[in-house]
Amino acid sequence: MNGELLVKRRRIPEIDLLRGIALCLMMFHHTIGDLYDIYGVEAVAFQYDSWFYQVGRPIVLAVFLGVSGISSRFSRNSMKRGIRMVLFSIAATALTIFVDGFTDVGIILFNVIHVVALSTVVYAAVEKWAQRQEWIPSQFPRPQDKPKETVYQPHYFTGVLIILGSIGIFIAPMIEPVLPQWSNNPFL
């Protein structure tokens, strides 16, 4: 142990439950999308009905992105994890560009994984800056750090991001028709 302070990290079952539900709903959404778009199964055509596409889908996205944001607060190194996700996002986009050359399925330029990756990097940078300004205490103080008398000022940054992200998710279907058509991909 070498005199290091070891903290046992516990999982929060409620967050894990919400994450699991959101992942199952996303898998359901993508499965029925493939069944309809690729195989033409009419039984799952409800995916494009307004109640599902403009209400159900944004709720699932809001839960998934909210849980991802909350999880970022508990991460020891959000920046490292965010950079790995950005690299994965770039690789996913490159792969869809390559596959689109053969299949004309479509290119994924910016999707949920891109949103989570970019949000994680931005959150990690802002959190580090806020800790330097002593607006929020460091979540993982190092043993060599001297204890400071910092008055904790509640920060509302996470809540503001969740609210703005949720508003953005519900506004996206209204903005989508205005944007230029970049891809044939129905999941953009």
C-alpha cells in the first residue's frame, strides 16, 4: 500500500439500472430500424410515427445522455476517457465513410457516441478549470495536497448541461428539415 490512501469505489445501482434500461431501449430502436430499413418488415414501421420518433426517442436519448453525464462526475479521469471516446468516434465515422463507398448506406457524421465523447471532454476541461478557480473542491484530492479552507459553492454546471442537452434533443427534429442532406443514413 506504500502509505497511499486507497478508496474503495462503489457502484451506484440506480445509475447502473438507468444505464441498462437506456442501452436496452437503444438496442431495441436500432434493431427495429434495421428490420424496417434493411429487411422491409412492416410490423416495426411504427418507429417513424411521430409519437415514437418525436417523443419516445428523445426520452431515451435524454436518459442515456443524462446518465453518461452523471457518470462523468464520478470518473477519476474523464479527460482520458473522453479522448478515447473521441478517437473511437472518429474511427466510427471513418468506417462508415469506407462502408458507404461500397454500399451507399450512409455516413454517420455526428451521432450519440460523438455527443457523449465531445461532452465528456468539454465537461472534464470545465471541471478542471472550476477546481483551479476553487469553485468546486477536487473530487479526488492527492495525499500531498494541503487541506485548504475552501468554501464549497454549489455548482450547477451539470444540471445546466443536462437541461440544455434535453432541450437540444427535443428541438433537433424541428431543426433537422432545415439542415442540408449529407447522408442516406436513416439513423442520423
